[in-house]
Amino acid sequence: MQARFYANMRTIIGIPALDVDDLRIDTFRKLMDFLIEHYPDAKYHLLDSNGELRQDVPVYVNGRNPR
């Protein structure tokens, strides 16, 4: 799986893209948990106060917005 980062997230993560080769990370939620574990400053930008994905975070799967 590859995660690409833009704007603020690219600054926080420090790279434009990250290949995640861990086969246990097979859902979007697991990817978010992985990112927050490895890049704790990303939590504020990804999750709201209820631990849900913030509405202003753009997400694309295979180039399409699933929302």
C-alpha cells in the first residue's frame, strides 16, 4: 500500500509518499493508526476529538474519493 501526502501532511510526515509493506495493515483505519504511531504530530491533523477522520482530510483510494 502506498500513502501519498500533500500540503500540511507532507510537512508533518516529511516525505511525499510512504510505502507500507506490513501485510497486517489492510484497512484504512489500520493505516491511520500506523501513521499516528510513527508520526504522532499527524494525529491532530488526521483525527477529530472523537478519534474519527477529520472531514477536511482528503482521502483517495486508487485515485477516487470514496466519500
